[in-house]
Amino acid sequence: MKILFFTFLPALIVVLFFYFANRFKNHKLFILKAFILGILICFPAGYLNTFIVQTFSNNNEVNNALLIGFFAGGLTEEILKFLALLFYLPTQKKLKKFDVVIFALFISLGFAVYENFGYVFNSLENSYEIAFARAFTAVPMHIFNGVLMGYFFEFYILSRDKKFLGYSILLPILMHGSYNFFTFGNLNISKAIILIMIFLSFKLKQVHDENF
């Protein structure tokens, strides 16, 4: 039971916050769709990540760290999230009444929840430690990557400046890849990257509120 609790704790906190937020009381179905979409893209991500690792891994630790961090993690997973956001949003006819950031967040949250479940329950030992560690590292990393992607994507929608579309995919890849890479050698640096992502998220909110 403790393992389940820590596996789903971050997601539960976020879901409850938005569930009881008055701003989204009439839009829970759209948020649910984004969450489920995030879960669904875990399946192609798993196949792609496995293919990349099996094809390009070798005995070089740096190569494998870069491979798992940037290519079989940051690149494939963030591109899939971006594509989900890109093709999901145009289907929402009431888009102007919604916050794009929230949809990007819930796509990432759905992905993080299913990925976390897989890591925890596929591990043969130390599953409790893995659940606890990922609850406060990997899951927040996914959440705030979704926030970063969402803000830049919204900037693109509002301004039609294509540079923001580039930022919305490149920055999450960089942050995700860096987090994964340093997890192999120095978890404190990975935690610092999460703090940087949180700081950037709040700065982007300020820019959004001031200019849009």
C-alpha cells in the first residue's frame, strides 16, 4: 500500500488541486482526455526507447548515459508529448477558454504516472525506495517540463512567432535529457535541474501575465 501511495502521490496532489479549482470545474473532461493521452503515448515511447537502447548501446558509460538520457528519454518522450499537444489542441473548439499550459501539464502527468508505475512495479527489489525517489524527482520533472512546453506553445498560438514553437520542444528535450544524464552520476545536479525548471515556469508565467 505504501508503494502505491508514493507511486501516485504527486499525481494525486495535482489532480485534486485542479479538480477543486473553480476555474476548471466545467472542463474536467478535457483535462481527463489530456491525462489519458499522456498515458497512451507511453506505449510508443517504450518501444522507441527499447529500440534505441538495444541498437546503439555499448560498453562506454558516457555513450550509454547520453543514449538513455537524451535519445531514449528526452528526445523520444518529449517529441511524443509535443505531438500529442500539437494534434490534440486543434480538436478543442473552445480552446480560447482554456489554458494551454494545463493541457500540456496533464499530458506530461499522464505520461509520468504510467511510467512511474512501470518503473516501480517492474523492479524486483527496492521498489519502495524507487517509488519514493521518483515521486519527488522524475514525476515533478515531467510535470514542469509540461508546463514549460505549454507556456511556449501558448506563446506561439498567441503571437504566431515560430521561435516559440521551437522553444516548446527544444527546451523540454534539453531539460529532460540533462536530468536523465546526471541521474547516472550526480543526483544532486538532477535535482538542481528540477529547481531550474520550476524557476523558469514561474518566470514564464510572469511574462505571460504581463504580455498576453
